[in-house]
Amino acid sequence: YQSIQPEWHLHQLVTMVFQDVEAQFIGQNFTEDMLLYLTNFGYNETQIENAITEVTSLFGLQDLVEQPFTALSGGQKQLLAIAEALAIHPQLLILDEPTAQLDGPNTDMVIQLLQQLQREHRVTILLVTHKLAELALHDRVLVLNQGTIKQSYATKSLLTDQAVLEANQLPVPDTLAIITALKQAGLPVGQLADNSLPAFTREVARLLRRQQHA
């Protein structure tokens, strides 16, 4: 394919997971889809089998590879779509609402796996999302409105600033709302490192210790 279409090499460097996972697959099940997908990149049968084993083990999806897509839930298909996109070890992974159909535990698992990919394999991730928790994967956030980029923020600056979140009509985490209220009440609290409960607990504990020694 590369001799006929030089741009085919780009598809080995950049992969995408669609928001509509139904559009992601062309086979009847994951094994068939991976066979069709990886054959296009010159993978032989053994390499395809190894790739299926590798990506499904990351998500614990080994039992789903032969099941028809029509028998799977939306969340199961979404996990398989992400697994398939990782099969060729892309340098850039584009994800469009990758956890929209996943519950909390599976969302956390996907985020942790993507963070691992960034650390260990230097995969660049471009992610489209409405979930603030997923933004922790990124160094910068682009805020779009009606298809137009309205603002660019360092991720921490966006996630830990209630005024910025409200200005962009984004939900304010309870941890940040409480810290902001304490600041407005005149208490000497600092900026949260992030909006997690551990970060919030550390800052409140620091405030209490400071008050005790005042």
C-alpha cells in the first residue's frame, strides 16, 4: 500500500477512535476486524494473533474477541475500539469522547492506561471530551464553541480556577468550589494541585495546622 499510496504510512503513525463506535468496525467480531485492519499494514497471521493478545490483555477483554459486535454492550465495543487503535502503536492517538459509554471504573481504567502510554511509549494524545477528569491527560486544553477555538489554557490553570470554568460553562468540582468559598471567606488556603479528593484533603489539613499554630 505504501508504494501505491505514500500517505498510507501516516495511518500507521496516527490512529483515531470515533465517538460512534459502530463506525469503527468493519468485521463481524473483534478478531475478524483486527485481521482486516492489520492486514492492510502488512501484518502476517502470527503478528495479528500477537497483537490481539496484547491489546485485549491490557483491558481484560480476551473473552470478547470472538463474540459478535451485535451481542456486545456499547461500553464493551468502546473498549475494543480503543484497544484496536493501539494495536499498531501509533505516535498520535486521536480520541473522540472515548469514555462516553463507560462506567466509572472502566473510565478510570482507560485514563490510567492512556497515562501509562504517555509515560512509557511517548504517545501523543489529542482528546475531545466533555469530562473534566479526562483533561488530566493533557498539558493544554483548547476550549471550543460552535467549532471555533475560544481560548487555550494550561490544564492546571483551567481545572483549578473556578472563574475560568464558569466562564466556559464547565462544571465546577465540589472540591474546588469549597476551596474557592474558603478563600472568599478570607481563609489562607492555597491553590489546589488538582481537583482530586487527596489534593483537597491535603490543603484543608494544611489550613487546619496553620490555624492551630496561629
